[in-house]
Amino acid sequence: METSRSKDEKAYEGLSPFELKNKLISMAKSHREKMMLNAGRGNPNWVATYPREAFFLLGSFALEEGHRVLSRPGLAGAPDAAGMGERFEAFCRIHNDRLGAQFLTDAYRYATQHLGLEGDGFIAEMVDAILGDHYPTPDRVLANTEKIVRAYLDMTMCDNQPPDDTMELFVVEGGTAAMTYIFNTLKENHLIKAGDKIALGTPIFTPYLEIPTLNDYELIIVEIQQDENNNWQYPDSEIEKLADPAVKAFFLVNPANPASVSVDKDSLTKIADLIHTRRKDLIILTDDVYGTFVNGFKSLVATAPRNTILVYSYSKYFGATGWRLGVIGIYQDNVMDEMIAALPRDKKRGLHDRYASIAKNPEELKLIDRLVADSRAVALNHTAGLSTPQQVMMVLFSFQELLDAESHLYRKEAQDLVRRRYETLYAALGETPPELPCYAHYYTTIDIRELAQKRYGDAFARWLDAEHEPIDFVWRLADEKEIVLMDGGGFDAPEMSVRVSLANLFTDDYEKIGKGISALLEAYKQEWEAGT
């Protein structure tokens, strides 16, 4: 018999888990006697302090430099670069009692001594950028910023073993903007079109499931499914699906969301080998935002650079979702540019007309520059680019890792934080935490049906399946326990699984969540026993 609750649940099952989450929050908040625990969204509850200390101190130096040129009440001038590096070092010495001073000094020395940047020019770029008094120039990324961010990506995404070619960057307003821009530019440049097949590594961040089917794109999804019983890796049979020439692109999140496991070395090699031999035309988009939570992480951009578009966001690792800091990376030698150059004449003519207002020879525009133009509807290309103060923050976050290359103290702290929460959750749940290789520990996926079967047997698990909607568990968890988790089914994880973010609550809260899951499962068991 269908209950009013099951009718309500059916009405919400078609929504994205991120929209369902809002309903669950409202239900959990309706119970005033307890505090809601929301482990649904992956917004970290920590912030990286040293780069922020440096940012605010750098702002003070920038204002001093402005007043050297022009100083009137409430007004300063655009600073002069000549001698700025020397003045900057002196400023840091004077303010050595401030926490950010040593960080800035070390960053300046790293930039000039290890990256070969010219001192006055580097500091002048940072000062002008933090004051924000000019449009981003170049619009794709500031010149020194690109070198610093690329050094960071070489270290963190390529395990200090980047390909020989040079990766060009487009800095954007977070990973969200990166996704939006890439889908749009691939379509506009005829690299994907309605009716094409694209492969998705599933389970996956829900928008990757939802965007392709919009009428903007009308793409056909081919799922490359991770095996939950094999450490969430891609079986050979799934990787083989990429050999189909009808599959135009493969989009994956690595480490995965919600599984939180990165692609292992064996699978990376198999995917790269397939690309190098049978699928030289396959476009790869790899979203690697959680890569810094896995030691020795290596992205597909490191093993198949000619085919891969890298997306990275600073939001999770540095506690910076509000800063909206993302980057798209494409190597100079890439198949996408070759595919655009080989388009039929009519399509090339249309693209010539599209970009004719921004380039003398539009057909020579690289994909990454087309991304920049398309991000501002082409006509506003001259005002494209990420806010320059945001680029400064991106540089300083990059230095947090570059300056810590030997000890990795910050990385150890961030990794330890999520691991402790992970262990606390499973201890409270009464289960041994899975010890998976390549595990980021940023999320964990708990298969409720599997847990039910393990604890109370096959008959109970079948009853749970047959008598309850897939989202019933997260629904009741919010309504009865004031605990908000994500519905795993919305990520194409097993139905009635839950995704727990280990980033946004304190360690003690995960004990309550673990106990709450067990208590609710026990309540289901009692209902089952009462009806049998």
C-alpha cells in the first residue's frame, strides 16, 4: 500500500540529489529540539591560513606602492614597477612580526630563484592584480600567474613528472565555470554534436549526468562503470567501451565523486594505451579537484596529454569554495586543435565568421583561446578573464604547496583531518572502515542495502528493496534523525546508498551520523519483524 510519504518521495526522486538535499534540510530543520547535521555538501569547514595571511599583507604593500605614485584623500595611483621587488623585500622585513611576511618572502625567492621570474615584474603583476585596477591582461591568465599555477599542477596533478610539452591554462570561476565553458566550446566547435555518444565514468558528480541530456547538447551517455567490489576501479570490460569510435569523449572525476577513489596506475596505463593505439581521436575531460588528497596522484593529463583537458579547482583542498578558483589546462600539442583544423569546409567557414572579430586568422585560434572567447559570447572577449585579485589568491594557494614540497605539512594536516572523520564515522557505525588504495577520504559511500543484508540477512534486504522508495532512507534520516546525507543513486551509485561528506562537519559529528544510520536501520528491521 502506497503511503503519503512514499508519494512525496516519488515526487522528489527525479530531482538532482543537490535539489533533493534542500528538501531534506528543510525537513531536518523543522525539528527544533536537536541540531541538524548536514553532511550532504562537500564544502570544507577548514581554511588554509598562511596564503590568506599573505594575501591581506600583500594588499597593504600594494596600497603603499599606490601612494608612492599619487596620494590624495581616498585616492592612490597605479604603482610603478621599477624597483618594486627590492621595496617588497624591505616591506616584508619591516613587517616580519606578521604571519604572512615570511610566506611572501619565501614565495618571492621561489618565484625568482626556482621559476626564473624577474623580481620587479612578478611583484608588479601581483600588486596590480590585487588592486584590481586593470582588466585581466592577458585575458586567459596573467603571465607570471600561469607559470606559478602550472608549477603547482605539475607537482600535484603529474606527481612532479609532467609531460615534455607545455600546458596552457585558462583560469576560471571555479570548476563549475570550467564545466560550463568546456561543454559549450566543444559544441560550438563541432567536437561534439547532438546525437553523439560521450562516455561518463560512473558513479559521478551529478551535473555530468544531467548536462549532456539538456536540449543544448542532446548527447547520448555511455556509462563506464566503476566496480564497487574492486576498489571502485574501472574493469577492463568497461575501459574497452572507449574503443568504440562512436564515443567522442570520456568525462571522468578523478578521484571519483562520490566514491573518493582515484584511478589506479594499472587503469591509467590501460586507458592511455587505448588512446595511443586505437582511439587517438578520443577527447578526455578529467576533473581532478580531489587529487591532492591522494599521495602520488597522477592525472590522465600526465599519461595522455594530447587528448586530455584538465579541470582543477582550488576550492576543496584550501577551503576556498567562496573564492571560485578553477583552471582549465590543455597541452599545446593536442588532438582537439587538429580535429578543428580537419573540419569540413562549411563548418570551418562558420567558425571563421564566429571568431573573425577577435583574430585576423580565426582558423589558427587554439581551443583554449576559443574557450576564453566563448566564455564571454565572443563579442565581449576583450573583457574576458578571471578577476585579478582571484588570480593572486590562486598564486598564493599554489605557493602553499610549492614551498612545502619536502615536508608536505599542509597536505598531511588536510589528509589527516578527513581520515580521522572517516574512521570516527565507521567506528560509530560498528563497521571496519574500508581501506582502499588511492583513497582520498573526502567522501565515503555507504551501500545501505548491502549493510542491511550483512546485518539482518537476505530476506530483510529484499523487503527493504520491495517496500521502500530508493530515497526513503535519506528521507527518514533527515526527518527522524536530523541528519542530511546525499542520495547515492543520484550519482549513479547503488540505489539506497548514501554519500557522506567528510569535509564539512567536526569529528564528533560523524560519530552521531554513524549511530544515526545504525539506529534507523534498526528501526526498519523492527518494522519488518512486526509485519512478518
